[in-house]
Amino acid sequence: MKSPLLERLIDDLRVLPGVGPKSAQRMAFQLLERNRDGGLRLAETLAEAMAGIGHCRRCRNYSEHERCAVCSSSGRDRQQLCVVESPIDLSAIEQATGYRGDYFVLHGRLSAIDGRGPRELGMELLEANLDGGQVREMIIATNATVEGEATAHYLAGIARRHGINASRLAHGVPLGGELEFVDRGTLALAFGSRQSL
Amino acid sequence: MKSPLLERLIDDLRVLPGVGPKSAQRMAFQLLERNRDGGLRLAETLAEAMAGIGHCRRCRNYSEHERCAVCSSSGRDRQQLCVVESPIDLSAIEQATGYRGDYFVLHGRLSAIDGRGPRELGMELLEANLDGGQVREMIIATNATVEGEATAHYLAGIARRHGINASRLAHGVPLGGELEFVDRGTLALAFGSRQSL
């Protein structure tokens, strides 16, 4: 017998990925018991973010302004353009690599089943950006899945039409990966594209 | 390079227990990508709950009204009173047992170090409830820790002064527990309080 408002809070917390009934309950009680200010702050930021964060008009990355932080920065190399499937991929590349060029976010991949074609992925905006003539290299960083590969193929075609070099992230055995546990497809690919020392 | 509002959302999500930087990021991106409505609803409920949920005036359980759901229910047995340390313990007992009596929530346990005495735990309100004369049995369900035991001892004293039977949850080997892995203290206690078949 919980208060209806408390029940509702526990229910609504479950929109968060990875949060089931038990952890939602723990979250609700912990916030009420120890950190109501933090809870109120989260409520405010959440409302502001859900309503205010849209897509950058240049690269489709998340942004609450017309231009995202990358596009409005003066310290980025405009000759390189890295195309990713989602903003979380962009964030992973920013954190892991020293890349300082521009990005373009597809928000998905080509998928006939889900009805996502070039238009849904903003390919027209991408081509318009390339028409500007600044970009020299397109780094295609879509996922290494069947649909990601198809999307990469399509992007390579766009690059070719604009006379731009296209490159793709290297595939192979992950660092620290033991051959025994690497899946067959990756192993075959890594074997085939072995590099001379 | 994330948008400042997105950074703030990821930061603020970390007030939730068990949420580190990685899962906060995943939560923020997932809400933005797939469930903005759910995010907005969560923001609203969170704000309402943090500001609106207080303590029941009779038993100190969480409630957005003067009386909690248990205290205002007509289907509970007013002769039994179960005293717990926290609302989450109350919730666990409600879910696991068929108990249909009243509760009293201490919101803590006696602790000299943390400066929590009888006044902080609402013992005056508890005694006032007992003065009503309806309660016949006090079930003491504080945790089986040193401080929980001290609190149970104190509560038993109150019960005695009011001429009420006091009982304590049984201690012993958990169901499904293998003796090999049960801690020494529990095993010694279970051995000492063995029950005849």
C-alpha cells in the first residue's frame, strides 16, 4: 500500500533504460529520503532538455541551439567530416580519439523494413554541406552491421559523386581480444586484411 | 563536445542511486531519441513527488495527504502495529507477507554517532498512538544490526510501559541458505534457538 503519487513516480522512473520495478522503487525511496533537492533539479533539467534539445541545422547532432557545439566551434578542422549513425557514436569517438573535424549524424541507418531511406537520414542536408566544397575526406563510421555496411556503401557513392575521399573505420580483432573468443566473421575479415609489419 | 544542456542532463541523472556516468549518458540519449513524452512525464511526476510527498501524521509513512493509504484504509487491523526503520522496509513487508495491521515508520534507528535519539525517530508520536489503547501487539521489525537491535530494545521498553505484547522478527538461516555459506553469528543464533519438530 503505497501512496498513489509514489506509485506513479516508481512507474514513471521505468522509462529509463535498464530500470526495472526493483531499482525504480529504490530510486524513488532514496530520492525522497536523502536527496529531494537533487530530485527537483533533475525534474527541471529533464523537462528543459526534453522540450529544448533539437537537432543542429548543419550536422543533425543534438543541440538546444541552431548550431551544435562542434559546428559553432572555431577550433575544428572543416576539411574532415565523420558520418555516424547516432549522437552516442559521436560522443564515443570524441571521447576515445583525437579527431577534431566535423560530424554528420544520420539518426539511424538505411533500412527498408523500418522505412528509413536517404530522406529520413538527412542525406539531402549532407549533400548540401558537401556542395560547400570545404570537405576533403569523409570518414564513414556507421556500425559494422549489415544495415550499417549498406549505409556506408551509399555514403561512399555520395562521396564519389562529390570527388571526396571516403574512408571507413578499420575492422579486426579488438585490442586485448583473444583469438579463441573472437567471432568467426571478424576473425576471417582480420585474417584477410592482415597488415605487413 | 556535447551541448551544455545535454551535459547538465547527464550530470543530474547521476543523483539516481546506481547510475554512473556511462548509464546516465545512455539514459539521456535514449530518452531524447525514443521517449521524449516519457521523459516529460517523468519530469512532471518527479517535481510533484519531491515537493508533495511528506510524512503521514499518524505513522510517518510517506504520503501526499495527512494520512497515508494504510492509516486511512478501513480494512486494516488496528490491534497490530509493526514498527519499521524505513518506508522501503514497510513496502517489503507488504509485498512479502499477509500482514494487515498498522505500521509506524521511524525513518532511522537510534544512533548516538549520527545524533539520532528517540525524538528524531518520532517516539513521542508512537507513544501517543499507543495511548489510544487500541493496539494489542507491537511487532518490532527493525534491522538485525547492532543499532537495529538497540532500537528494538528501546521499543520493547515502550511496549512494556503500555502493557502491550512486543514481538520481534525471527532470526535464523535464510530459506534456501546453505549452512556452509551462512555467517558464523547467524549460524550460532540459529543453533541456539533451534525449534523442536
